[in-house]
Amino acid sequence: MRFPTALVCAAAVLTGLAVVLRGADDADRIARGQTLFLANCSMCHGATGDGVKGTYPPLAKSDWLAANRQGMVRAVVAGLSNEITVNGQVFNGQMPAVMLDDTQVADTLTFVLNSWGNPGGRVTTADVKAIRAMTNFRTFDDLKAAADYRPLPPAPEGFALTELVRLTSFGVRLASDGRGGPLYILGQAGGVWAFDAKSGNLKQIIWPKDFVGRRHEGEFQTLGMVRDADGRLWITVNQRVTAEPVVLNECAIYRTSAFDADGHPIAPKPWLQAEYPWGIGPYNHGLSDIRFGADGMLYVSSGSRTDAGEKGGLPHLGQMGEVDITATMWRLDPKSTAPKIEIIARGIRNAFSFAWDGAGNLFTVSNGPDAHAPEEMDFITPPKPGEAPEHHGFPYQFGDAPADKKWYAHTPVPPPPPGVSFVLPVLNLGPAGIMGGMPTSTFNAHTSPTGLVWLGNEWPESVRNGFLVGRLGSFLTGPAEGEEHGFDVLHLKMARSADGRWTARTTTFLAPLGRPIDVHLAGPGKLYVLEYTRPTELKGRTGWLPGRVLQLTVKK
């Protein structure tokens, strides 16, 4: 590891890292640090510090942490882009600065140093302050300023773009009646906010503690939400539960059961619950998008528990690849009091969003693997009674590459099921979202397609009868050094060829954006775009703060 001169000099001022911890104050410090770690770090490094081989360094029993205490602090407060070697593995990714103040950083790193077989020690607020002063972000206020809201991008022709509301927590989904009623914003950790566009009032209506029956332990994520015709909210939930012999993902669908004095839905209660072994490292994608079809049925995306079908090397995380209900699409009867999961599609890595076109055709958009494979848009044909669901390739095939292409050393393992053919994804003809200037199935690698909506005949000619899809943007650099894609909303004009395969003519609709994570039809001629955070690129390595909701309206 090669450190800048300023970091080497910082060793003289970092004095508290070898202190033996003892007493109630230290216990409180570690408890606070654990909460901060789960909220800010576990997405990449895992809830037990296991990391991901070749992608996210392990923090458990880390020889790099033991030998680079100053570098540990600097990585958190200023980001990390240098190559490092941890426990014999080389890592060459990008880590942004983490949006924690000096005391929060100290507590988080003290927790890490005293967990998972690490050697122990204490990081103090003064230690962090001294290291931060020798970085590009000399104070926490400097880091916040660097991560502030970006100017609005140019509005698409025929539209007006405005900022609707700034959020106090990271939002992941939007829901409304689609006719101009209150907007509901789902946070990734169980909060729900109601926003009244007329008054500008943002009010929290659901807290994590309100999820009746949840286990109050482990990572808790809410990734999908939809409003039904009765005004209730349906929310998908994933919770990490410690169990033997392996850790579990307790996944559930909650439904609100009451309304507050202002008519907002509250009091979520479990409607469906299931469980399976927690994913390999951070790849527990879990339940995400949830929507009602024109048939009145409830559709749900259940993401993969692996990156590419690997078994993993940690026995407490379950070494069995995918299980029956993961990497699938579900259909359920919302009227049932004992709902049964019907699998309508298999082989879909992580369909963070899905939607129907004007003719009732169902499409999903999926986040792809850490390999430089394209990310897919898939056409879903639900099976007829007695038929098996179609298979869309994961983890045996990525995009429309030959099934024997070796994206990883372990693929394909196990061999594809005998007699199963794979449905090829939508072919993107460009000019936007393609790789290497050639048609792509379907988007650039590492762009994380998110919210998907269909614009029908009532929209302007430039966008009517086409999809809009948000792309969160790179977490990993592409095959070329520094390559970044995403941070945008694309427009897709769909067509079906004589052989039945779908294609898309794709153009950039709105860019650059701060990680657009959902796109929502709010009413006639009105769209909302939910930005997860604020920076519109990776190279600045600034930290993440909660984003905002943008409003697009058709000019009259």
C-alpha cells in the first residue's frame, strides 16, 4: 500500500489506537459503532466483516487493518482508490468517503478493531480530526460541502424540471395514487414519509419500530413499496437473522392496517413471511420491487443470494448457491389470507424494478454481476397452468454471451439444468447504454438499472409508448480505467423482431443525476425522479448524503 506523505506524517498525531479497552464508556462506544457500521458499511463489507473476494476487502481478521491504522482512518474520511492487499488478496476498487463526523468515525472504527478477530484498540475523535485535516476534505464540513446537491440538469425538450423536496433519509421507492394524491417515500431502513406537494410538508408516518412482528436484531432493509386502490401500502422487507447452522434472510411483505388522522396509511403488519439462507457476503439482494398487475395479482421480485452462483467459503452464510425462491419473479393473490408463492420466472439475478407496457407485456431490469457483463432487461412470459416458468439464464448465462463464456473461474457451476433453454434478454440497439459501440444485452456493465415506468399515448410524441429507466450508476469501474456509466434516466423505444426477440432503441432522457433509484408516474403529464444521493459521478469520491425528489412536468 502506497500512502501520501501527509498520511505518513499523521502517524505522529494518531496516538490512541493501541489502548486496551475497558469500562462502560468503551462498551457504549462499541455499541454505537456497531449501529453505524451496519447502516454505513455492511452493504459492501458484510454485516460480519467478511467482504467479497476480489471486490470488497474483508475487515475480519484483517492484516491490513492491523498494519495500517492511520490508513484505516484515512480510507473512511477521504475515500480509497489505491491498490491494497488484505489477507493475501489484491483489491483495486473505489471507496468513497463515508459521511460520518469525527466522533462517529471513531466509534465505527473502534467497533471494527474490537470485532471478528481483530487485535483491538481505540480510535478517538481527536485521532480522526488530525487525520482528516491532512486530506482534501480538511473538516467534516468540507466533506459535506463537496457532497452537496448538484445543480439541476437540463430538462428534456418539452418538459420543465424542478426540485420537489429534499430528504432527510435515503429514499428507495415512491408510491402514490397516480392522480396527484400524496406522495409516499420509502426509506431503505423502514421509514416512510408522506409529502404534500401543495403545502410542501414532509411528514414521517411509519418508523422501523412500527413493523409489527419483526425481530429486533440484524440488518433490516425495506426495498419495495406500492399503494393499492384502498390506499394501503404494501412493503417488502428483508432482515438478517442469526440462526444455526446458517444465518437467515427473513423476507416478508407487510401491509398497512390503519390510517392516521390525516388519512395516511400506518401500522404495517406481516402479510407473507418466508426465509432462506442469507446471501454470500453483500449479495443478499432479497425482495425488492412489488407491483399490482392488470390481472389484480401482486408481483414481487426476489433477487439472488449470490453474485454469480458461487457457493462461498463461509459456512455460517450457507454454501448452496441459489435456492428455490431466489433469483425469481413471484406472483401472489392479494386477497388471500394464506398467500402461496407462485414462481413465474427463473434465472433473473436481481430485478430491482419491473413494469408492463401498453399491451400488457411484462419487463424487468436487473442489476448485473461484479464481472464486466452487461446488465439485463428481460421480457417475462408467465407460465400457463401446468407449465414450468421460463429461465432467463442466471447464473449460467449473462446477457447473450455464449453459455460457456468464463466470466468467473467458477462459472458455470453447476452445469445448466438439462433440457432448459434460456430466454435471451432485450437487445439494446443504442445509441445510449451500450458497451463498446455495439448492440448490448442490455445495458453497460455496473450501471444498476432501477426504476422502470411506461409512458403511454397521453405523453408527448418524443417519449410516448416507451419506457423510462433510471440507472443508479457505477459502484465499480468498468473494463477501462476510470470508466463510469449511469447516473441518468434512459428512454427505451421497444420493438419485437420476427423471431420474437425484443429490441430497444435507447436515448438519454435526463442526466446527470445523483443516483436515480426510482421513477414514478405521479399524475397526468407529471413524473417524479427519486435521487438516492447527491454526487453525479464516482471520481470525486465524496461521501453520500440523502438525496431529493425531482419533478418533471409536460409543458403546455
